[in-house]
Amino acid sequence: MVILLLVLLGFLVVLFVWAIAKYNLFVRLRNNRENSFADIDVQLKQRHDLIPQLVSTVKGYASHEKETLDLVVSARSGAINAKSIDERIVAENALTSALAGLNVTLEAYPDLKANTNFMQLQEEISDIENKLAAVRRFFNSTTKELNTAIEMFPASIIAGMFGFKKEIMFNIGDLERQNMEKAPEISF
């Protein structure tokens, strides 16, 4: 009887140590995800700082494109005011779509495209977008690692007990996905 009790106690100790190890793993993975989003935040801050300069440069050339410019300004404001990581992802996707719409609109203004200030701003934004793509890939990698750990059985039991949940990825957004799925228009 004592041996059975010792085996049971040993099993419970092993189970307890395993649960602690899994909990610590989830905490480490969650912190890695938050840290990788901080890298995205740096690039987003730079992009947010450039947008007012871009809008004011464009206003001089395309004053009748007020609706497009207002959409960019509004999307930027939404991105700055978003609180959680999930809210920021949605808001940043809206801002990316608004900037893409602005770029399409500006194709009709050859004088603006020749403006040195505008070209420099476009170049800086393009550089930031490339950096954002890299840090988003890293963020999505850390998110995938966290989600995989949370969803695997039996660790999913520990994750559920302590409120760890599947997190969203930083994707391109629905509007961008729709634009990608359209066939390109070719004209000669």
C-alpha cells in the first residue's frame, strides 16, 4: 500500500513539474510575441510620422482628392489610437489599404511624381514597408509558435486553465487580399 502511495505521489509530482514547465513555456512564447510586436511598433511609428508629411505634400498637387487624403488621415488616427495588439493589427491593415489607395490615385499626377520631396517621402515609406514586411514575418513566426504550443494536447489543458488563447496573425487584410485576387488590368 505504501509503494502504491509513493508511486501515486511521484506521478503527481511529475505531473505538477510538467504543468509548471508548460506554463512557463506559454509565458515565454507570449512574451516573445509581444516583443516581436514591439519591433513592428518601431516601424509603424516611423510610418505614422511620415504620413502627415506625405499628405501635406500631396495636398498641394491634388487638392480635389480630399476624400482619399481624409481616408489616409483617418486610418492613421485609428492606428495610433488602437490599444491591443489585435486592434493594432486591424487598424494597421486599414492604414495599409488607405495608403495603397492613395498611391493608385496619385498615378494621375505626373508633376507630383516628379517632386523631389514627394519622391523622397515615397522612398522612405517604401523602405519602411519593406522593414515592416520583415518584422511581420518574425511576428507571425512567434505567433505560430505560441499558437502551436497552446493547441497541442495535453498542453492545451494547461493553456486553457491559465487563459492562454490562440492569437491572430498579422496578415495583409481582407481588402488587400481582394485586390490581390483580381486579375491585373493590362492596356497598351
